Amino acid sequence: MLTIMLIVGFVAAPYLANAQDDAKVEELNGKISDHKDNLSKLNQEIDALKAQINEVGSQKKTLQNELKSIDLVRQRIAKEAEITAIKAQRTNDSINALNQSINDKQAIIEQHRKAIAFSMQRIAESDQHSLLEMLLTNDTLSETFAEADRLEELQQTLADEITKLRGVSRSLASDKKDQETELKKAQQLKKQLSDQKSIVDGQRTERAQLIKETSNKESVFQAQLKEKEKRKQQFEQELQAFESELKIAIDANSFPTPGTHALVPPILGAKITQHFGYTAAAKTLYVSGHHSGTDFGAHVGTSVMAAANGTVWATGDTDIACRGASYGKYILLRHPNGLATLYGHLSRISVSPGDQVSVGDTIGYSGNTGYSTGPHLHFGVFVASATRVDDVPSQACPGAIFHMPVAPKNAYLDAENYF
């Protein structure tokens, strides 16, 4: 009977300790719940700022409106950074709760192992005695049979403990998988927070630069807008001439056919503000009358995702060569399915050439760089085999050399055919 009592003691110990551990987990879950109110309040403030940004964006493009818009964007991104920080803390609390749960289960497993080892030891000791030895050892026959009954109970306890151990092990494996997911989420949030803070700093620099370049004069700002439009038109003509000289044969079997859903939208839920091709807007906006991509309306700092699994082919910033004439900050991805995708006018690039990305990964943040009449994402799709990243000389800015994706006209594809 002493053996059974010892085993019960082994099994009960971790469950008694769990009462305190459960209180710790409950405390962590309470902290996680408290974050919800703060998130709700911040989201309301962000919505209000977005409404103001949209209102300013719909007004005439003046220096004061431009400065006001930059300030509002800074405030909005700063609020979004606060949300990211809260989410990161909530994720850390969730990880701590999972760790506590894992530690609890490991304690149970260890106690079960001790109970099993003790049981096996007692069984082994009993097996060494024959029935005759047990009869000679015990005073009465009833004691001998009682010892045999206890041995049978011990074996059943051992079987029960093995079953429990298997169940706890499965639960522990599930907890570890959950923890890995939470850790990955925490790492992504940490990177996102760093990116958001960098974008805020960039907006501050942009505001200071704009005031410096215009001497805070409306007339200078309007002159800059006209010059920017002129540079854009010159660059379009030069790029059109450059790409028209490209003679690259395209194998129709080297990329997906339309309607195959080979891509996902790079910004989920975003409205398409300009379609691909010879649209009514393109006839007035572009020298060729043709829009080479699909535009998604998005505030500065909106996460931009990889449209499919692939490799970062190239990144760059055309504003370095000639400000306001082309894509600005861009990312080019090459995909195993034979497509290449371009993400232009970004505020920040979060990947480097050669990086492997998965569909849905954040690769950058939307912006208003390059030639852009307002914050948005320019999303281009190409036949990868006919696309190059090349140096394009330009007369728009004397001596400027653009390092950017180029392709013959028939290599440009309509993204909406692949969503």
C-alpha cells in the first residue's frame, strides 16, 4: 500500500503546484485583455487622421497643403507605431503565458516519469520473488494474495501514467508550435515598429527639405510642380524609346495564362485607383496614353506584401538620379511561375536583393516617391524572361542614369488578370 501512496504523491505534486502557476497565466491573460481598450482608442484616432489626410489630398496642391499633409501623415504613422508597440507587448505577454504553460506541462511530464520509474522498479523487485518466497516472507496466505493484488494495482497505475504522459506530451508539442508562431509574430512586429519609426523620420526630413527648397514660398513650390511634370514627360518619352528598341522573344508557355490566380493583391482591401492599359486617365496622364501597371490607393506607410513566393531581384530609388521622374523607391521580385512584379513609389524598402520572400510577407511600405500625384502603390507585372534591370540614361535631368526594370511593351501584363 505504501508503494501506491508514493506513486499518488508523485502524480499529485505538479497539479498542486499548478494552482499558483495558473494564477500567473491568468494574470498574463488579463494584461493581454487590457491592451484591447488602448488599441481601440488609437484606431479611432488613426481613422480621424486618415479623414483629414484625405480631405487635404483632395484640395488644390499648394505648399501649405503639402506641409499639412506631411504633418498629418507623421502623426498617423506615429499612432500606428504605438499600436505596433502595444501589439508587440501583447504578443510578448502571450509568449510568456505559453512558456508558463509549457513549464507546467514539463513538470507534469517529469513527475510522471518519476512515477513510472518508481513503479517499474517496484515491479522488478516483486518479479524477483517467487510465490514460495512470498509465502515464506508473509505471515499469512491472505497477506501473500494482498501483495499480489497490490502488484496488479501497481501495474495498472503504470499503464495509466503512460497514457497520461502521452497526452501531456502531445499537449506540450502543441504549445511549442503555438509559441513558435507567437515568436515569429513578435519578430515581425519588432521589424514593423522599426520601419514605422524610420518612415516618421523620413517624413520629418521631407518636410524640412521642402521648406528649404521652396524657401517657404508658394510661387517656388508651383514652379517645382511644373518642372516635375516636365521631367516626367521627358523621361516617359526616353523610356518609351529605350524599351521600343528591346527585341526579346517571349515564350507564351514561360508564364501563367490569364485567369490562373497566380498572384494576390499586394495591399489587401485597397481600392484600385487606376487600371492597366489605355484607360481614359492614362490618355491625359502619360505621353504614351498607356498605364503600365495597376495603382492601389494607399496612405504613406501602408504595408506592401509580396504578391507571390519569389526572390528579390532588385531594389532602387530613381529619385537619386532624377527626383520625381519615375518609380522613386521600388522593389522588383522574380517568381518561380515566370512572372516578375514591381512595387513602386514606396516610402521604405524592407528587403534586399537576393532575399527569399513568401506570398504575404511585408516587403516595404507605400509612399509618394518618384513621379506620383498622391500616395499610392504602383504595381507592375512583367514576363520575367523578357525583363531586365538596366541603366537608362536620361536627358530629363542632365547626366542622370536610372537603374531600373525595363521590358518590351509586350512583356507588360495586366495584374488584374492574375488575381
